[in-house]
Amino acid sequence: MMPELGKYTATVLLSYAGTLGPMIVLLGWSLWRGAKVKAALAAQEERMKKNG
């Protein structure tokens, strides 16, 4: 499935890893932060309901 890269195999694979690694980290961080903000918003809305 992967094309023959010859002597550039390591360089290309490291480039893929160097690109996909940070992208996966940023995606995970964004999902985690979104869940945290959503929970904080829900808590604030609950306080607003109790206080009028």
C-alpha cells in the first residue's frame, strides 16, 4: 500500500509522525477543553436557575 521511498523512508515517516502527533494532541486537548467549558456552562446555568 505504501509507495517505495528508498533512502527517504525514515525522513518521510518522521515527517508524518511530526505532523500527525501534534494534530492528535491538539484534537485531544480541544475535546477535553470543550467538555470542561460545557460543564462549567451547565453549572453556571444551574446557578442562574436557582438565583432567579
